[in-house]
Amino acid sequence: MSRDAILRKIDNANAVRMSSDVAAAAAALIAEPDGYRATFAPQSVYDRFVAKATSETVTATVEDIASLEALPEAVAAYIANNELVPRIALQPRDSLTELNWSGFETVDQAQMNETLAVTFADAAIAETGSLVFRTAPDAPVLLNFLPLHHLVVVRRSSILPHMEDAFDHFGTTADAQRRSLNVITGTSGTADIEAKNVRGAHGPRFMHIYCVTD
Amino acid sequence: MKQTSHQFSENVTRALAEPTLKIALDRTTTLLRTRRAKVIDAFPEYAKARETAQKIKDHTLDNLGHYLRQFEENAIASGAQVYWAATPAEARKTVTDICKAEGAKTATRVKSMLGEEIGIGEALADAGVERIETDLAEHIIQLAGDPPSHIVMPAMHKTQEQVAELFAAKHKEPSEEQDVTSLVGSARRELRAKFMNADISISGANFLIADTGSFVTVTNEGNAELTTTPPKTHIVTVGIEKIVPSLKHAAVFLRLLSRAAIGTEITQYTTFFNGPKRDGDRDGPENLHIVLVDNHRSDMLSDFLRPMLRCIRCGACMNHCPVYAAVGGHAYGAVYPGPMGSVLTPAMTGLKGSKDLPNACTLNGRCREVCPVNIPLTDMLRALRAKQFDEGMPTPMTKWALRLWGVMATRPALYRFGTGVSNMALRLLARGRGKITSVPLAGGWTRTRDLPEPEAGTFMQQYKKRR
Ligand code: SF4
């Protein structure tokens, strides 16, 4: 069987190299993460997140809202400003669906050419201006990828400094993993034609982030 | 793809004669180099990050058997099926068998170099499955019928004008405008429905996480998630060296990969996948198959090419290589071009059929300097040259020339006389124009470029005069 033959070859090649305590050796390599990742003190986690999310390469926009209840009104303004149809693909999560969406057509699934979706991010990462989405029955993947306009809600308290903090927050063991963890940093882009940067390649072209400050 | 590394010099001659190729390469590599320099300058922790990345890879390679077993166990526990393939043929057969068992008709694919390496196109064709490339660059070269010419930007050899022509001819609703934004829009329209209706999705993985059984993809387009979510079955083909111990170890590489490849701090979409669709999930594949591919990686573990297994396929070495910038990726005639390819191709397909590759290098060392995992590319290329010599591979002409040089170099008076005469001869050929446009018997050198006029006198002559 190929499996055993491959592993045997590997073990032979490594006979004198294997660590005696593999886990300890692996942990020692990442014991001081601040030495090898971008640190940003004295800038606050929130300021760093906003600066990165709205930077030239990430291209999102950020708006503070006082509470989740203020979301429908804020979304209404976005739709009006961009002259879009009042239809929202809404993540089927209780905290979103129980809000008052009167005046909008809401659907819980994105169509192939969906214009706009509103989804909740489970966390955000300040270092890179990224949003973190974990799949769940009320958090499907495609809602974050199909729409042209991606509107994201994130709680200010769930903005974490670094990617490692997000791993710690959700758990690093095999059992703690959901089917997928999407780390999304801005909008879909491509540089495949002469390295020129263009937005809206396959996924969203616009990203607007509502930061709930309560 | 059909390997043509054995006819490297013919390939180069053809590449140099192609006027648009140089334009495409210049436009792209210049931008990529500038962007990388800028983002690395703004990352004071870079040196430490690079050192850490190298150490993690070395540690993981030292314990590769342990980590692969751990990954396998966790991936199976997550609901995935895991296969092992020693050769590209075995990997293809595994993929073909899965497709046949599923009765699949169409497959959407996320670009991966490993897929190219094993010939995934062939595997799908054997199963009678239509292959739809979703990465924009792969889509371009699929329409053009070209092999990839770069590991991160496979369509680097195409100019914007050429892409416009191609889309106008092949897309159902091409755009009137020919600017890059419109071209991207045209591809978006073309591919949308295909994402949603494919039977199978195929991807590679940038990292495997041993202690969770997860695998990671990174894209800027978001095509990995759009491709792998709707179809019922997802097949991952991945090289065994992609493994890292844990999620946090992967984070170290995510910071380096995008910076080195395209000059951004992180890719737009970084996804950690763990098993197939769970109970209650509204989307995601029902079946997940992971094919772990060796293809000589385990051989490389026990020779001087071992450090090459640290490679994270960022492409920085080729973006900074003067040879690559002059001839482009196709001239190398293999899946992996540029400096890293000149090391990998001989390792994976034998030195005999690729003996020009280690020599297509000026040993300027830029590749190693920009490599985010500090792979000693030039040392390895030099070692491959030595190996070639030991195995008696150079042509009689090369051997003869080296012997002649040996005779000259060990006799200083003769050497000085010889270099003095050739210096005079070259100055005569230049006729005071500052450049030499043709040299008798060396047409291969001057056909595509000029030789600069030499200084008045050899180094030794000038040194004596000035002393
Ligand atoms: S050899 Fe280094 S620079 Fe080249 S692709 Fe691999 S990691 Fe990148």
C-alpha cells in the first residue's frame, strides 16, 4: 500500500532527526508571537481594525452603530445611497432575523446574482482588518461570497488583536473546529491581468462593515 | 502538460523572439517586485517571521511521519476520506475513480500547482468530466489552451490586449470595453452559473493542519469557497510537505505568503476547512476526499534538496529572477518554472531531461534573498551542476571548453595574453559605438541582445597602469 511505503521512506530519512518531545518542540517555536507578527501598540485594537479595513488594499468602509436595533435603518440608508432594490439576503441568525426589517424583502439564501447580503461576523482581526466567519446551521458560507454588496455586522467587543487570538477564542483542538472558518479581508479582487488590481472578481465588490458599539 | 525541459535552448530562442512576451513579463514582474518591497519594508518583524517560518518547516519535516499520521487521524475523524499517492499516476487514478463513482459530468477547479504537477486535467478527462477552471488566470489559459507560466499568476505571459481578444472570441457575453475591470466582469458573468451547477469541485491546499485535520486555501478572488461549497463532492489533492503542526503555526506562514507573492499583508480569503457538511449546515459538500501526494518528496528528504521542501509556492523567486524575466515561464518547459522550478523539476522528473535548468541561472542570489523561507536556491542549483558533471552529463563541447579554460587559467601569462587579445578584438567589433551587435561564432549571444563594449584594456592591464 502506498501509505505504508511513503511513511516508511519518510521515517527512514528522518531516523536521526525526529524530536524526542514533538509537542514541546513545536510549541517552543511559536512561544513569542510578538516577535514575528505586526504589532501596533499604542494604537487601539479598534483603531487598528478600522485603519486596516479601510486601507487601500482592503477597500472596505466602516460605520459605527449604537446598537443592533439600529441596523435596519443603517442598511436602509446604504440601499438608498447606492440606489439598490430593497431586497436583502439575510443570514438566518436569530439576532438578525428578529430585527424589524419591514419595508424590505428578506430571503435566507443567496441567489446566484444576489445584490446584497447582511451577515454577522463572529470576530474580527485588528492586525489585518479581517472578519472571521464560522459556519453553522444559521451561518452558511455562500451568503458571504455570492452578493455584490457584502454588509457585515460585527460587535466592537469581538475585535481581537491577531489571528492567533481568534484561534484561541474559538478553540484550537480538532473537536472545536466547525466545517469552515472563513477569514475574509475586504472584497474579492484579482491581479491576474498584468498585476493590475481589480475588485469584484468572483465574490463581493463592495464591503461595508457595521461596528456595533454596545 | 507535456514536459519540454530537455529542449530548453529552443524554448528560449522562441520566447526571446516573441515581442509581446517581454512586455507582459516586464509589466507584471516590475509591479510585483515593487509591491513586495513596500510591504516588507512596512513589516519590521519580517526577519524574525522568516526565521520562525524556516524553523517551523524544518521541525515539521524532521517529524513529517508523525505529523502526517496525526493529520490523517484527525481528518478521518472530521469525516473526510484520506488517500495516499506515491506517484502522479496513482493520484490521477484516485481522482478518476472518485469522479467515476460519483457519475460526475462537470468539475469546477481551484488552481493548485500540485494539480498541475499530477496532471489533474488528464485525470478528469479520463473520467469523462468537463473541467472548468475558476481562477481568473487559469480561466484565461484554459481558453487560450496554454500551460501556466507562473505558479501564482499562471497567465503572466498574456498582455491585457491579448486577454481582451480572447474573451471577445470565447465569452458568451463579452464586454464592449477592454479595460481590466470590464474584462474581469466578463469572466464573472461567464463563470457564475458554472460554480453553482458543477458535480465535483477540485482544489489543492496551501496548508494542512496536523492537530485539527483541517486544510487551508488562500485566494484573492474568493473562488475557492465559491467553487467548493455548492458541489456534492470536494476533492483535495495536496503535497505531503504542506503540513504544519497547528493553526497557530499556519498563521506564521499566512503573514509571509501574501507579502512575498503579491505584496499584501494577507490574502482576501483565507479559509480553514474541516470535514464535509455537518448536521444542519445549509451548504457545503457531503463528501470530502483528501489525496496526499508524495511524488519524490520523500526522496528529497534524504538528499541535499531537503530544504526545497520548505517551499510555500509564493513565486517571489521567479518574480526576482533575471532569467525568468527575460524568457518567461514556458521556456522552462515544466510545471514549476523559475529558480524553484529549476530545483524541483530535476528532483521530480530526473536530471537527464532537465539538465539545462540548473544552468539557466546567473547565481546572482536574488531568489534566496527574497525567499520567505530562506531556501538556498543558488547553492542547490550549483550542487545540481556538480552532480551533472559527476554523472558525465555535459556535452563534449562543454567539456572541451572547460578543459581549454583549465589550461589557460593555470598559466597566468597565457591567460593574460588571451584576455588581452579578446579585449582588443571586441573593441574592434564595437567600433566605438559602445555596444557590439554581432560577434562571429557567438550569434546565439548577440541575436537577441547587444554586448557592451569592453573597457580599454583588461583588468590587469588597467591595474598596472594605475598603480
Ligand atoms: S522557493 Fe522560496 S521564493 Fe520560491 S516559490 Fe518557494 S517559497 Fe517562494
